[in-house]
Amino acid sequence: MPAAEPASPPATEHAGPAARLTGVVGTPRVAWPQRRLRDFAQLLRLDRPIGTYLLVWPMLWALWIAADGHPQRRLLAIFVAGALLMRSAGCIINDLADRNFDPHVKRTRSRPLAARAISPPEALTLFGVLVAAALALVLQLNALTVRLAFVGAGLTITYPLLKRFFPLPQLYLGLCFGWAVPMAFAATLGTVPRVGWLMLVAAILWAGVYDTMYAMVDREDDLRIGVRSSAILFADLDRFMIGVMQLMVLFALLLVGRTLNFGDAYSAGLIAGGCCFLWQQWLIRKREPAACFKAFENNSYFGFAVFAGVLLEYTAR
């Protein structure tokens, strides 16, 4: 048997001192800031905008309806910027609360706080900056909207704690995500009419739909580490309960349309949204994690379909 060939010496062994210094010292100096920026971008979920889309759609429904189809550009800019800031702030506080759980979940073990790439003090500092920026935005609005904003901030901060004992944290998340609806009405009209609260109910139920699909992805890991979710509570009835909530969402939005005397354009948007729900049911039929995650992401199309119906309704008038 022939003798094994000796391993080739490292390239730096034949390189001069300058080349060795570049290989040992220069590369980390270039990579370190890039790695840190990537870690903070992941902490803020800038690489996963689906959560922002799901937060923004009900807010846009409300801004257009509250302004009778003509929202102020200033309000639109404030609300969109505020949604981006508070969504990222919510992700930080959630990851801080879950930093000792996430390493045990396949999907979340690479998150920066779970992987110890970012320290809790660094995350808290960034959280404070984001909340301060959001506060500066909301202080430009009327007193009722400011009061509602403080309630919304409280909901965002307390949400991660409910997963420890509340069996339906997905509905509480829906309250967090949907709270921009009454805020949009308050900022536009100075009050929150009945239709605004009805839209909040629709937003809460919709979050129950998509976040249950999201929880189905992690169900086995959540059972093992003791985290509560609607997917665990519903068990084998998960698809049925999602279907019930989907029907309730469509019914609530139908009542919104009836209250506002909307016509065919809005109805077409709801029909398109219903088609999205049917596709989601098909995706989750075997409860495969990858398919459940696709169904979760598909909900952005539902939000767009409803918004398109609202937009076309006012355009046609």
C-alpha cells in the first residue's frame, strides 16, 4: 500500500510576513463589523419582513377607511414608520425573554441572542432607542392616540411572558398587532367608532389564524420545552379551528363592509382573501412544518387582497 502523501503546508508558511499579517489580522478586521451588522439586522428581523407585512395590512385597512379613502400623507408616514420601529422593538423583547428557550428550538437557535452573538445589555439599548423613536413619532398625534399608543407598548412588552402560562398567546399577539387599528381611527377622527373595534376583532382573529400555522412549525419543540401555543391547545383539531377562525375573520370583515355600505369591489377583495384561506388549508393538510410555514407566509396575500378591495371601493366612488 503506497505511503500517504504528506499534507501540503499552509499557504502562509511560504508567504512573506506582510501576507501572513493580512491573513491573520486583516480579514477579521473586515469581517467583524459585517458580522455585527448582520447580527443586529437579524435581531431586528430585517431579513424577515413577513412580520412587518402582517402588522401593516390591518393598519392600512383602518387608515383608508377612517379617512374615507384619502389618508393624510403625514399620518401614513408616521404610522408606517411607527410600525417598523415597534415591530423590531417587539422582536427584541421577545428574543430577550426567549433567549434561554430558543437554543432548544431548531428554527430559532441561530437567533443572535440565543447564539450569544449579541448581549442582553446591547439588545436593551437598541430596544430603548427604537421605543424612543416611536415615542417621538406618536407625540405628534392627538391625545387619544398617544394614550392608545402607551397601551399598545404595554401589550408588546407583556406578550412574551404570556407564552409561559396563557394557552392562546396567538390571540394576545393579535391584540398587539391589531392595536394599530383603533390608533389609526383615533389619529384620523379623534375617536374610535364601532367599525374600528369590529376591525380590531377581525385583526385579532386573523392573527390567530396565521400564528397558529406558525406555531404548528414548532409544536414538537414547544411541547418539549414547555411553551404554550394554540397549536398545542388545539392538537388534532388545529386545522378545523384554523378554519373556524378564518370564517370568523371573513364574517367580521363582511360586517365591516355592510356597515360602510361597501359594494362589489370590496366583496371581490374578500373573495380573493377567501381563496387565500382555501390555499392555506390545502398547504397545512399534512401538518408538514415547511408547508405550514408557507401557509403562514401566504397570509400576507390575504392582507393585500382585503386592502386592494378597500382601495378599489373608494377609487370606484
